[in-house]
Amino acid sequence: MNYYQLENNRIEILKLLEERQEILSQLADEMKNGRGRRPPGKVRVTDCRNNSQYYWKRGKEDRWKYISKANLENVGKIMNYEYRTSLLQHAEKELRFIEKLRERSFPERFEADYEKLCKGQKELLSPIFPSTTDVINSFAEAEYEPFEKYDNNVYQTTKGELVRSKSEVMIAERLSFFNVPYQYEAPLYLEGYGTVRPDFKCLNVRTREIICWEHQGRMGSDDYASSALKKVTAYEDNGYYVGEKLIITSETGSWPLMTKTIDRWIKRLLL
């Protein structure tokens, strides 16, 4: 069982409740503003030989009066008012329910039980819900042999890391800006393909998932593009689907990588 999925679901539920509350509030406002003033009387609709017949009466003591299809304007206004009023009542009822649920909030996070312990207690436990700090440290301290084959062009990040292109500098800097832990060119074995070294192996601290990031920097070259696409296929054959557990950014000589593209991916999959 993925125990941490409990906490991830908790965050997702709270987010969905907030989104649902906003949508319902918009619906309620639209129903209030769109129904207009209530026309007098009530409407009854019957079916007779696949034809609809409309009747109207002003008050309880009045008789139902048949309305021809040529004079249905007021009938339509009454029906529109009643329909929108019904939707408004449903929206307001659910809004009250969500408000009560959010006021009660959720219990404390499961991992908080471990975070409260002192160092000596933690050393004797095998935590089911490790603290966020422990997860980040474990990821950051993972040892692997760096891939030291560099071309003539070597670039350095503000953290002192050596990377292979200006675009990789951009990605590394934006990951650092958003406090996303990452490993540069850490090895990953893909069944049916061999060992690859994703440009960045990133940790989503919230979900505890590892997300690989490949930057395809020379897609203007046919040979390079063919090799890059083959690698993407190998990733997906091993369960690393683009937009889920794999980020792909690309550029050519005439179409460079943009910072907004990097930030969009980080916000979507890494925060």
C-alpha cells in the first residue's frame, strides 16, 4: 500500500472542495440574476397524443386555463423562473454542506505523529509516514556515479553544478527557485532500452513521486530527433508517460526554450 497516498488524497479533497465551492457560488449567482422577477400564476404541462398542452392559473381558487402555443411567452417565463429557482436551491444546499465540512477541517496529518518525535525516538522507528525533511534529505543524499562525459561546452549553475547547455542552466535555476529537489543525470534503467540518464530526476515533495525531465535541445537535427523520440517511447514502455511521470521540453535553433514553459511544467507536475 502507498501509505503516503492518504495524505495526497487529503490535499486533493480539500482542493476539490474549494473548486466545487467556487463553481457552485458562480452557479448560484447566475441563477439569481437570470431568473428575473417571478411572473404570477402556476403552469401545468400535459402530453396528449405526443403533443404538449399548457395550462395556467393565477391562484388556488382559479381554474386551469388552456394556453395556445401562440401565447406561451408568460408560461415560459414562469417555467424558467421555477427551473432556475430549483437549481439555486440545490446549489445553496450543497454550499451549506461544503461550508460545514470545511469548518470542521481534517484531522492532523498522519506524518505529524513522526515529526513530533525526538531524534532518539526516530532512530528506533521505521516510519510509515516519514517527515518531509527526511524524504528530501534521503533523495538529496542518494549516491550515484556522475556522467562525466562532457563536450567542449560546459555551463555552470549558481549552485556550482556543471551542465551541458544554457537551457539546462535555465531548468536547474527554475527548479531551485521553486525549491524542487533534483538530481542531475542520475541513472535510470529502462527495460528493453538500457540505462538512461534523464537530464533531471525531480522529487515532487507533496506526492513523493519521482518525475524525470528530458530536455531535447537539438530537435532541428533529424538524427537527434529520431534518437530522442526513440528514448521517449522507451520511457513510456516503462510507465513514464509524458505529462504524468515524464516532462519533455524541446527546442530548435530558431525556437528556443522559454522560461514560461519551464515554469508551466514545474507548477503542473512538481508542486
